[in-house]
Amino acid sequence: MLVRNCSGGVVFYQDKVLLLMNEKHEWVFPKGVIRSGDFPDEIALRRVQQEAGVKAKIVSTAGRTNYEFYSISRQRPVCNRITWYIMEAKEDTYQFNQSLGFRDGGFFPVEEAINLITYSQDKSLMMLSYQKYKELVSSI
């Protein structure tokens, strides 16, 4: 099995969270593979910028998730291990990157986002991140 280390961002703007719809019509968070010499936090920030056109700053770590799938192009199973960061955007403007396969995206109210997010572990990640985000920004 090919194991890939990745990182991504759960990006908030006030009570909204950034979601992207990928080519499989799944609602997901921006993320990318960590290459040799890259730092996870830098990749997470870069992917948020590249995939959604959003400038954000990291406010905390969010946790980790894993998922496995069979890669048809590689003809073998792949495990993605993702380190997530809680991020804050300065504004709720975005531009999802169609050249990277994204079909839709934007900032959605947390209550609406919970119904859009495709995977249950991403729903849990968002809710835990939102709770932590609210605690962190209220203490500043």
C-alpha cells in the first residue's frame, strides 16, 4: 500500500466554513500531499490558496484523519494520512480552482455545511474544529 502524508485546512470566516466540491461531486476541505522538504503547515496554507483562492492564517492544529482508496491509475491501494489545521480567513471571498478539478465551493454557514460535507469523519473534524476555533477567537 502506498502511504501519502498530506495536510489541509479547515478554514473559518466568522460562523462560516470553506468547502470545495471536487470532480467526484464530494464536498471536502482543501488539502495536498506533503513532498520531501515541505512543512505540513506550509502545504496546508498553500493548498487553501491554490484550491480556493483564500488567504488564511493558522490559528491551531485540528487533528489527523486517514482514509484508504484504490488508485486505478497506480493499480494499488493508497492511504492518505492528513494533518489538519484550523485556519481563519480575513474575508469570505474565494475562487475555486477549476483547473484542479473543483466544480464549486465557498464559505457556508456551519449548520448548512454539516449537511453538505460528504464524509462523516470530515463532519466530525469540522464540528470539533469549529468548537476550538470559537474558543480561540473569543479569548483573543
